[in-house]
Amino acid sequence: MPLFFLIPLCTALATGYLFKKSNDEIAYLAGVFAAVSLILSLVLAPWQIQFGLLIIVFIITNRLLQQNELKQTEATRKQSREIK
């Protein structure tokens, strides 16, 4: 498994740290560079890592959707009680 994706990933982490610690205009440039490096590292990552991240995203999205549906049903129940 090639580990070339670690180079832009480490670069993204370093520039992200610079983004958090700086308050100047250079922070915005560092933030953009960190985002581009992170995307590049995800593109260069092996398929096993990409597949693992995809599964994690699906699990998290499913949980968030369930929480939002629960909140919506509670809100509609409260509204129907207030109307009566």
C-alpha cells in the first residue's frame, strides 16, 4: 500500500495548526492551503482508507438523520398539543 497520501496530509495538519495560531491574513491563506492539501491526500489515499472513511460518513449521517427526525416528531407533538 503506497503511503504517498501522508505527505499532503501532514502538510494539511501543519498548515491547519498555523491557521489556528495566527490572526493575520496569512491565516486565511494557510486555511485554504490546508483544505486543498486535505482534499489531495484523500484523493491519493488507497481505496481501503477511502472505503473506511465512506463507511464512517454513512454511519454518522444515519445517526444525525435519526436525531433530526426525533426532534421533528417531538416538535410536531408539542404543536399538536398546543393547538388542542
